[in-house]
Amino acid sequence: MDFNSQLSPEDLAQVPANSTSNILNRLMVSYDPRIRPNFKGIPVESKVNIFINSFGSIQETTMDYRVNIFLRQRWNDPRLRLPTDFKSDALTVDPKMFQCLWKPDLFFANEKNANFHDVTQDNILLFIFRNGDVLISMRLSVTLSCPLDLTLFPMDTQLCKMQLESFGYTTSDLVFMWQSDPVQMDEIALPQFDIKQEDIKYGNCTKYYQGTGYYTCVEVIFTLRRQVGFYMMGVYAPTLLIVVLSWLSFWINPDASAARVPLGILSVLSLSSESMSLASELPKVSYVKAIDIWLIACLLFGFSSLVEYAVVQVMLNSPKLIEEEKAKMATKEKALREKEGKKTPNKTNNTVNGTGGTPIHVSSLQVVETRCKKVCTSKSDLRSNDFSIVGSLPRDFELSNFDCYGKPIEVTGALKSQSKANKKPPPPKPVIPAAAKRIDLYARALFPFSFLFFNVVYWSVYL
């Protein structure tokens, strides 16, 4: 490459012999980039160094991650030694000269996609040192594969590699090695992972390929610890509350199926929806993940609350249990009546007191009632004639319990009982077997304690 080709002969004559242009021209006169340094001699040692500009989050579905880096390589090429009369220790060269030099054929072994940056110019930095060392730094964006082990997801720690390998030169021609302080980076904050400088490991991954030989390879291993906070708030807390919500049915009356069944179904559907939503964000793997165990357990607890109510319903509709419960209730009522009968005197007062305390027999009250209705036909008549009602009178005798003189008739207990007997009895309450109530009672304690025990075991294993 002739850097003076655009200069006139007069200008060339004025260029000093030790100028940068003349030095580069002298270096490139017999230089052949097709031949490696130390040809047929010792292998070229290329020292590698990386500076990480940015680190993208791991994509679980595609199992890869993206980094933006400065890739630096340094090797010695004796053909590029600077002359002794060159005053500087290093020569900064235009990136265009990059194509005219021999360079290691490095590639990323686990690369899926890569981009070389050329805005606003090719992002390449090229130095030639006095002793013939060549330093190349280039800016790259690389998407690298990272096989994930999601057994402990989302409490997992992932090891992601970056492998730099020679493509065409075997170990007899080229050897990669890490420089001191091989990977540098500023403090990087990832949305789901923690990455620290001290957790980065380095190694050698030289590979053997059948038929071609050994190829040099170096690797860096990033340790990424997942932050579980997002999944605590987005998955664990909501599903836990849904499970607790399903237990509310144990405190609802057993015969209130309109309230209990929708509550159980809603819990199961919500848990199923959460499981499907999470599954769409993760790769389809053949093993069980930690979050799968949690969601399955929550789904089983929600489904069990529905099964529990199904058992309660079977008992509620069991004729045998209903008859047994009715027999128990009848026995209790009989015992209660016998107990009350001993306390109540046998004499029954069937009279009421009329005007001046004159006793009136109940049987004769019908005549008085008929006669009085002709005079006192409504409550307004009573109010207009200054009638006053003494005590709490039965509705059936509201108008008839007065004599013709407007004096109140005092109604005794026997007469009130007769009035109550004329009312329609309320509909009988449904008979709930005691066994059905016991199942709800046991479930109130069994389900929370079982879920608590599961949580203790689960978090002890995975945290």
C-alpha cells in the first residue's frame, strides 16, 4: 500500500526519510499479509483482552445473550519493527491499513449473530509498536448462545460463556492467551440478573477436530445470578393470595352452593391462567422447574377446595345422613320440651280481664269481639274515641280486645298462644348433617397448615 501515491515527485522529494509515510512505505515494501509471522517457526502468540460496554439480559426462550465489547488482540510481527530513528514508541495507523496486515483469524465459537460498527467511521484502532507488536481494538455487538439450566428457575444462577477460537490456524501456527486483567467492565446493572467482576472466570478451551487437528481457544465465563424480586411480586404473591382466597369457601354455609362453587372455580381458573402465561415466556424443557412445582402445588390446593365442597355436597344430599340428623334433632327437641314441661305449671288461664278487672272466659270472647267490631272497626276509630292499647296485643285481636265501653281487655298468655297458633308456620330450615359441618371444620385447619408446611419445605430447598 503506497501512501505517497497521491503526492507529486516534487512533494515526495521534500518528505523527510524518517517521516511516518516513508517508514510505513518501507515496512510494506516486502510485506505479504498472506503469510503469518515466524512462518515455519514458533506459533504466533496472540494476547486477547475484552472491555464490556454493555451486557444485555439473557433471553430464556432463545437461550442467548447480547454484549457490546471492545475486542483487543496483540501479537508480534517482526516484519513491522519500527526503525531506530523513529522517535515515538508506537505508531497510530489509519484503520484502512488493517486490511493490509496479517491478523489472527479469531471468531466467536458460540456466536449466533455479530455486528461490526462503522458509524461514523470503522470502529477500529490500530497501533504498531517499536518492537513489532501490533495492537488491534475493534467494537463489536455479539449475540452468543448460552445453554440454560432452569431447574432452579427463578432462583437460578447461570454460567454463560464467550469462546474465542482460531478458525484456520492450528495450535502449531497460532495460540491465543489472555492478557493480564483479561475482561474489564464498568458497573453494569441488568434488569433480572446480578453480574460482578469477581465472579468472572477464565479458561482454555482448545478443541480437537477430527481430520484437521487442534485449534486454540480461550473462554470467559460470566456468572449471572437471577434477581427473584420480579417473580416474587408477579407470580408467587398473586398465586399465594389466590390459594388463600379459595379457603374462604370453608367458612361459607355448606348449602350456599351459589357462593362456594364460583369461588372455587375462579381460583382454579386464575391459577391455570397464570401457569399458561408463564409457560409462554419460557422454553419448553423436559424437566420440572422450581416455579412449576409452586404453580402445581397451588393448583392442587385450589382444586382440592373444590373437591372438598363436592364431598360436602354428597353428604348434604345423603338421605341416610339427613334421616340420622333429623332423628338427633327430634331427640333433642323432645328432651327440651320435657325439661320445659317440668318448669311450667299445669294450670292454664283461659280468661281475660275486662272492665274493672272482671274476668271474661276465652270462649265468650267471640261474642264480645263480634259486638265490639260493630263499634270499633278500625284503628282510627280507636284513636278518635281515645281508646288506648295496653301492652303488646296480638294482631288478630287488635280491634276486638276492647269492651263496648272503650276499656281495654288485658290479654293473658293463653290467648296470645291461641293467636300465634293461627299464624302460618315458617318454612322448615334445611337439615345439614353434622358430618358435612365437620369436614368444613377440619378443612379450615388442614389446608392452611398443609400449605404452610409446603412453603417451609419449598423455600428451604430452593433458597
